[in-house]
Amino acid sequence: MATIPMTNSQSTAGSGPQSQPPITNPAFRTFLSRLTSSIRQGFSQRRPWYELIDRTAMARPDNLTDAYSRIRRNFSYFKVNYITLLALVLAFSLLSHPFSLLVLLGLLAAWLFLYLFRPSDQPLVIFGRTFSDRETLGILVVLTVFIVFLTSIGSLLISAILIGVAIVCIHGAFRVPEDLFLDDQDPANSGFLSFLGNAASSAAIAAAPAVASRV
């Protein structure tokens, strides 16, 4: 009995939909687009750097209450500049420890490509062992906790953040804010991390469909 060969279109249709690799996943592209847009929008609120380093506006605070008041007002006005300074201190610390930087980049890549934006119809297979989504999530959580809290990388990050916060607080306490005028849309009590919050929320919105598909 003669067999009828299958055409290429028939064999493709029978094999099911082709999965996209994580790097071309629409959710990943949306994530990058939203994050980049949020960061660009945040940096558009940056104040001129000459205002930050104006020596004529530097004076010792009268007391702790005056220092605290100055810090709050300067936080509200220079928040994006201060975040940039914190990021530079953190980047310098990581660049001076390239191994820690590579480990953190590898951890971030693992979260993005092994869980968040890996196609749900592609199980994770390592050395012939297939891992479910829950097993993958558990391994990534344990690995993250171990790297961030139980190694020297965690102490490096905490030290860099504390140094950056100290620099910001010292500048905020000595910078006289009387010549600074906050915009109506940027009230004095605006959060110091509002810019990062907007970027994080946009990133979370972009990643939500990928996470929801695995729950």
C-alpha cells in the first residue's frame, strides 16, 4: 500500500505552534520599552548640576532640626540627581569588584530568561532533568537569597548604598534650600524614590502577563 508523503505545511501544522525564544518574546520587548521610557522620563526631571554644587549656597545647619528640614527639601528638589549619585557610587563599587558584577548580571539574566520571559510551553531542561515552573522559581529564590544575603556581594551592596546615602545626607544638610523653588506638580513631600517607583511599576506591569501565565 503506497504511503502519501506529508508536505512541509502539513508537518509544520501538526507539530504545534513554534515557541519564541525569550529574547524575541513580545513581553520582554514591552518590558524593555516601558523601563527605558520610565527611566528617560525620570531623568528629564533632573535639576542642573551647577545648582547641586553651588558653593555659595553651602552653610552649616544651625541644629539637627534645621539639618533635617534642609535634607527633606533638598531630597524633593534634587531627587533625580541624588538617585544618580547613588547609582554612580553603586556602579563604582561593582566595577571595582568585577566578579560581583558578573554574578549579579548572571542572576538578573537567570530571572529574565529562565523564568519571567521564558515561553510557558518550553520546560526548563538542565542535564536531561526537566524542571517545572514552581521548581524553577524555588531554585531562583534560594539562589538570590544566598547570593544577596549570605555572600560578600550582599555586604558590598549594603556598604555602597550606605556610602551613597551618607553623601546625599551630608550634601542635603549643608545645601541651603532657600533659593530652590519646587514646581506645583512636584510638592515638597514627594517621595525620594518616586522616580524609581514609577520605573518599577511600569516594569512590573510589563512583566505581569508573563508571571500570571505561570501561576
